[in-house]
Amino acid sequence: MLDRKFLREHPELVRQAVVDKGEAADVDRFVALDAQRREILTEVERLKARRNEASEAIGRAKKSGQDATEAIASIKSVGTAIKEGDARLAEVEAELERIEGAIPNLPDPDVPRGGEDANVVVRTWGDIPEFDFEAQAHWDLAGRLGLLHTEAAARMSGSGFALVTGSLARLERALVNWFVDVHVEEQGYTEINAPYLVRDHAVYGTGQLPKLADDMYRTSEDGLWLIPTAEVSITNFHREEIFEAGDLPRKYVGFSPCFRREAGSAGKDTRGILRVHQFHKVEMVRFTTAERSEAELEELVCDATVLLERLALPYRVVKLATGDLSFAAAKCYDLEVYSPGVGQWLEVSSCSSFRDFQARRARIRHRPQSGAKAEFVHTLNGSGLALPRMMVAILENYQTDDGTVRVPEPLRPYMGGLDLIR
């Protein structure tokens, strides 16, 4: 969430952010209610001070033997007014929090303004492969190899699910292990396994609630949410904590399944495993200071792209425009891999900076120096990387003319030396 003082002092910037991100928060209503809240609070505090003074006067009157009947009656009416004021204050605060939850993070000044067509390709790496045969899409390629079974998945779970077997299942496991090993052993991340089911406040803290409730799965009996990304669990690891001086930055990496209803994606990417309701992903999360935030976003991008380069997959880095940014992000780079079988650039990672937006919601702070007043941390995260589209990219970029698939060299030790998927 945004700082309320900032909202009061710069409502025009917040209104513009709401428009730029295509949100529907009522900033004017928030400003009016915030002023009303402060008026009620001032009046309640005045009444409480008056009650305290009256209580002291009653005490003195009783000690001196004077009649305190009138003063007692007066203090009762003040108490009633205080109760009414507190009740009204609670109503206003609840409405403020409801509106506040719908106000998005402000895009950084250097984020392009506009919708998806305003996204900027920052750089491109690698060459798009050229085959002397017609490239197959992954669903045909893996289907003919007997490794992808979407019909079987549909029979047990419905559309939007996938079942992979044999070497393709092993390829996914190899990718997970290799990704995590690189992040931990070379890039200094701490590996973490966190819960896959979380409470309301966890998904509110990272910004999925209230906006994305329809895109997530929720258990009816326990009221727990299945995580859409490990970002939720890992970020909430330090919920309501204060890092002491010298504790930052912190870098975590975790593997998890991800569950997404994709409620607004009907008809998009329905074939193969381009868009599914359940998938696996390796997620990087960073906690840092405001001063280090921008530099760490660039580092996060590098930590993800090194994997793509070692796999020799052509990719591009795209700076997202305001209309394509997530609700909670201030700035985001998408990493997209080219897949020749489907002829598309496929997003395999979104590296985002949230500034202190998530930290305010989850109350995560740090002390710049020992004994100093606590400040909100900055949080960042990025996929390192998402598995379904990485498998698509490998299948389609490493396919051969006889319908087999070469195994990228970095993955061969994780696949028992296998160099060809048949």
C-alpha cells in the first residue's frame, strides 16, 4: 500500500497511477474519508481529555465532601459521545482500508506510459534458430514422442491441465535442480521451502488480494489460498518483522507448484502447456533498502538471464509499460524466450520491483543503523525460471529433423548423461 501522508499530499499522482494502470480505485473518496477520520479522531481525543479532567474533578469533589452529581451526569454524556465517536471512527477506518486495498503502486518515472503496445524491448540476445525442416510445435513434438498427455489430464482434471511422462518429466526435474543450484551455489541465494497454502493476509500482503481473488483457488473449509507463486510464501516469511542494521540484503530462492484459475484468459494459449492452471516455478525474492533497490532489480534480471544464455536460448528483455504492470509493481522487466514451433516470444520470467508497497502491507521493516527508527524495506522478485514455457522453448529450439530433441548441455548431468530425448 501507499503511505497515507503521501496520498493526502499528492492525490493527483495517485489518481494518474490508477488511470495508467487501468484500476478503479476512488482516490477522491479516500482523501475525503481520510480528512473525516482525522476530524473524528481530533474530536474523540478532545472528549477523552475532557472526560479525564472531569474524572479528576469528581475525585477532588468527593474528597472534599462536595456534591458531584452534576459532574457525574456530565461525564456519562461525554462517555456516550466517545463511544459514538469510536464507532464512527471504526466505520470510516474500515471504508478507508477497503479503498486503500484497491489503490495500486505508483509506476516508476522511467516506466513507459501506455498499454502493452508501449512496452519497450531493452535488449535481445541470441539468434532465432533456422531449421532446414518445418519446425513442430511442442504439443505435436512431445505428443508424438509419447511424453505429453493433455487428453488424459483433461479426463481427470478438466481443461487447462497437463500430464507429462518419461524424459519430459525428467527434463522438468533437471531444470528445477539446475536452476536452484545456480541460484544458491553461484549467486548467493538461500534456498527455502515454504507453504503452498496461505491465509488471506499473506496474499493481501503481496498484493494479489483483493484484485486477483477470482484468479486464485481457495479451499472452502479452511479458507486457505493455494499460492499463485512462491513469491507469496517467501515474502511473508518476514511478515511483521524488523531487520536489524546489517541484516540486508536478503536473497531467497524457492521451488513450488503454482495454481492459477486464469479466469480472464478464456481462449488464450489453450494448446499444449503454454497456459495451464497448475505449473512449477523457481522464484527469487529479495529484501533490500531503498538505496539498493534499483541496482538489485538489475541484478535480479541478470540472475535470470544467465540461465537462458547457458541454455543458448534466444531471449529478449522487455520493460513493461504502465498498463501492463501488475497491481503491486513499480517497475518490471519481462524475459521472453523465442519458440520457433509456435512462432512466439514466450514470457518465462517477470522481474519486478515493488519498492515499499508490499512491505507496508506485510509490515516488514529494517533499521538503517542500530537504534534508528525502523523503515519499510523494499521487496523484489522474479522467476528463475517458470517451467512450462521453458520446456516449450527447449523442445522447440532443440528439436531435430527426425522428431527427437537434443538435451541442452548444462542439463545432461541432471539427466544421467542423456543427450537425446526420443
